[in-house]
Amino acid sequence: MKEFKVKLTSVADVRDFVQAASMQPCDIDVVSGRYTIDAKSIMGLVSLDLNSPLNVQFRGSDEMAADFLTSVQEYIIA
């Protein structure tokens, strides 16, 4: 499992992130506080507090992770 943080500041960011996640055949979760949401659920992500960074848990191969990280690179924070 790979973990990283993202910052999604608008509904358009959420839409683009969900589209990228939906292209992956593996499970991807987004964690905010005590809530864990499927990264492929736009309604779930919109319900989270977008003012705070979100923790992403990617459960797939290293090759799939590299592809996904490239597609969401603009949202990743250190």
C-alpha cells in the first residue's frame, strides 16, 4: 500500500481526481479524520472537509501507483 497526501480545493479538482482514480483497477481510499471514502466516489469526496489535506491510500502494484501518481501529481503535497 502506498500513502500520500493531496489537497483538493474545488469541485473541479475532486472531479479530476475521481476520474483518475476510476481509471485504476485497484482500491483507492481517501481518509479524512475518522472517515474513509472510496476515491472513485465523487459524492463521498465532496462530503469531506476540503480545507484540510486528505490522506490517500493506494492498494495496487508499483506500476499502477506510478501511473496514478503521475495523473494526480498537481494535487500531491509534501
